[in-house]
Amino acid sequence: MKNFLLFLLFFSILSCGSNKSEKKPLKTVDCPIAYFAAEHKNYVFSEKNLINIDNLSFKADLNNFSINDSCLKYDDYTKYSIDILIIISPLDMNNSFVNLPIYAASVDENNNVIDMQYYSIKGNVDFDEDSKTYIETEIFSKIMILSSANKAAKKIIIGFMMDAKTEELLN
């Protein structure tokens, strides 16, 4: 019994100690320039299996972004944080939930893509009780981009992911 109590005491002391594996940034670095991809700035969605111009549920637009936090370099990676504003315009919605697929491409000084990261931004479209319709809604989201410390990103290009049929519909 004494051994068990000593084990519990020892275990509790270890668990309350500082976490030495927690990484601290080495330094603040220049943030890359961010852009929206011109061909992937808009997005449409349909609740039907076959999307066409007559059955769209909503359209979404990448409206604005901001880099409000410092860009930080750690031992083995660099972290960039970008706040994104998306405008949702309802067309023929049956529920308020939206799931927006976003990508962020890290590009080096020679315009080579060095990394591509994917995000799913979830939100709800506002509903007007008086008119019983969904109304235009702003969705704010923060994405964290982690990039290899060995390859510095000079640009971040953000856009909506979409299949060929959706892209064809938008063009």
C-alpha cells in the first residue's frame, strides 16, 4: 500500500511540473503577402447532386483578409495566422449550415508552390424571422498556416476548393 501511495505522489509531482516540450518561438519574421486567387475567389453550392445555375443554394465570396498576429519562426516551422471575411449570399437554402472548403498555397520568391494546406470553414447563415428567409451573412474565420522553417513563404494565395463542374459554372 505504501508503494502505491508513493507512486501516486511521484506521479502527481511529475504531472504538475512544467511541460518542457512546449515550443517557444525563436523570433518574429516578416509575414508573407497574402492574395485571393482570382479564379477561386467565388464559390457556389447546391444541395442537389447535379449542380446547375437553377438549383444553387448559396454563393460565397472571399471578401477581405487581415494578418493581425505576428508571424513566428520556431525551430522547424514558421506560423502565419490570417483572418478571413467571407460573405454568404443565400439563393435557395433549406438549412442555415454552410461548410466552405478553402486552400492556402505557400509560394516562394520564384513563384513555386512550396506547400498547400486545406481548411474547412463552418458557419451558419442568418435567418430573418419576419420575412422567413435566409439573409446575407458575414463569416469570419482565422486560419493558421504552418510552413517549413527551411523554405520561407513570400506569398500566401487563398481560394475556394471546387470541382470542375462548379468551376465551369462560375466561368
